[in-house]
Amino acid sequence: MTDFSALSRLLEPLRRRVMLTVGRAVLRAVSDGPGLQTLQLTLLAGETRDGVERVQPYGLTSVPQAGAEAVVLCIGGNRDHPVAIVVGDAGGRPSGLGPGEVCLYSSLDAGGGHRVLLRADRTIVIQGLRVRIEAESLDVVGNIRASGSITPGVAL
């Protein structure tokens, strides 16, 4: 036996763990209780995992729909405790944004969902069926234009 084949045999378990560290998955279900959100995911070759923790960025949360894709980390290559670090839905993602533009969105209805679009020209576009602002006071600096009717004292 050559030194190379012995070394390869010794390194094979390490290679396998490294290869299994990062993977893709398809979202099947979400549990959005208090604390961590957990997911049911289908990983490699139909492998289904329940209770996969989803790490979300501070100040932003969502409940993705079934069929979305996830990137999963298996810490140390251990497939017994995967963690979802990103969940995205290419089918619902708005397209056509310009360089530097940002869009917060949902794709829950046939009319395009809801969007808050930060345009490169410093315009903010808010799209939705209804927009409700809840605040103790609202200060507007600048001009206000309205089309449609304005009804005072009516809550949405």
C-alpha cells in the first residue's frame, strides 16, 4: 500500500464531513412560535428533517411559504443538527431593481403582494392594499399631495 492511499483513507472521514457541512434544502413547513423559528426541510435525496432552527437577522423576521429554498449548515459536518441560515423564494422575488436599490416584500397575493422599495433616486415607494401608520404623533416635513379622498378622524 502506498503512503498516498493510506493518507487518503485516513482523510476520507474528514472529507465527507466537510462535504456535508453546507447544503441546500426545500422548505416544507414552518413553526413560528416564541423563540426560535423551526422548519421542516427536505435535504439531500429526500432526507426530511423536522425542527431545523432558522437563524434570522436582528430586526427582521418572516414566515416563508412552502417550496422556498434554504441554505443549511450542519455544524462540524454533523447532519443530526442542521441550522437554516438563509431562506429565499425565487418565484416571489421582485426583479428589475437598479444597482443599490432595496425591496422589502411579500408575495402573498396575485396583485404582487406588499412592497417597500428604496429607489436609487432616494424615493421610497410603499405598495399595499392598505397602509396604516400607528404613532403617538406624525410629523411631516415637506409638501403633501393626495389623490382620491381624505377623510378626517376615521381609523383603518
